[in-house]
Amino acid sequence: MKFKNVIDDLRQQYENQPLNNQKDAEDMASEAAHKCLQHLNGFPIPMGDVLRSLGFVVWVRNFTNKSISGVMALHANEKFPMAIGVNVNDSHGHQCFTLAHELGHYIFDIQDKGKELITIHYNTSIDNENNLSELRANKFAVYLLMPQNEFCKIIEEAKRRFSNRKTRIEYAALAFDVSITAIQRRLEELKIAV
Ligand SMILES: [Zn+2]
């Protein structure tokens, strides 16, 4: 099955699914990420390639507002009807996280009605826990980029290879192409000591 079909199926599946609380957000994020991972090979997930395979153009932009992490634009440009911009001022790892976050929105929140639709996303590395769709997009990014089993495996590997905590975390950040902060948050979430 082509990855694009997987995403289209997910978009249909979640189109009218209610999102009432944090548990809904986490369950849907986990389920969708799991389905995506069945059709992707290995880590780190090449988020730029993944989005391009769906028809997006991916731009790295110098947004004057530094708190903008990403922008998704549908039908705003005739030549490029599906576009995602990430902020050049963010680290590479943060940009990858933003791309995964945007993919989450594309699956769950964005209905393509063939009309211009531009959405801006701020500070994707920080949880906006009071907004359930932002929480769902963030959780989706975490589960897609750093699924639990693979995460534990890489942390064990890092522990075997390096004695220094900082180096272990840097190793995991490289393995998943995410920021140091994202690794630290995932460690806390899974209650793993490193
Ligand atoms: Zn967002």
C-alpha cells in the first residue's frame, strides 16, 4: 500500500471522530502513528521525504516571528497547492518535529475543501495542553518519531556505548533526528533513567 493511501484512509477515518478529552487525543495519536510506522522503514523518519511523498513542498523559511514553528498552506499558491514551511531559526531536530506535528494536523484536523487554507503553528516543541488538537498533533509527532520500543532500544544502546549522560542523550537525538529537549521529554514521559 502506498503511504499516500495510508494517510488518505486515516484522514477519512478521523474526519468525524469526536475529540473530547486528553485520552481521546492520545489514543488517536497513538493509533495513527502506529499505522504510519507500519509503512515506513527505520529511523530516523525522513520527515521531509515523507511529506513530499504526499505531494507537499517543504520550505525552510525565515519567519520574522520567531515563535512560529511551521505553516501549512493548501491552495494558496497555484503551482504549489500543498506547502509546508518550517522556521530556519529552529534546530534541524525541531524542524523535523514540526513536520511530524503538521502531518498530525493534516491527518486529524485539516479538511481539504479545494480552497485556500493557511494555518500557522507556534512553538510546536512546547505542549499547548489546553488545546486538544494541538496536544493530539504533538503526541502524534512524539509517537511517530520516537515510538516506545525503538526509543528504549536506542537508549539501552546509548548506555552501553557511552558513559556520559549528555553524550547518551545526544546519541538518541541523532538517532531520531529530534532535539535534545524532545529526548529529555520522552525520557520523563516514559520514566526512563539515563
Ligand atoms: Zn499545531
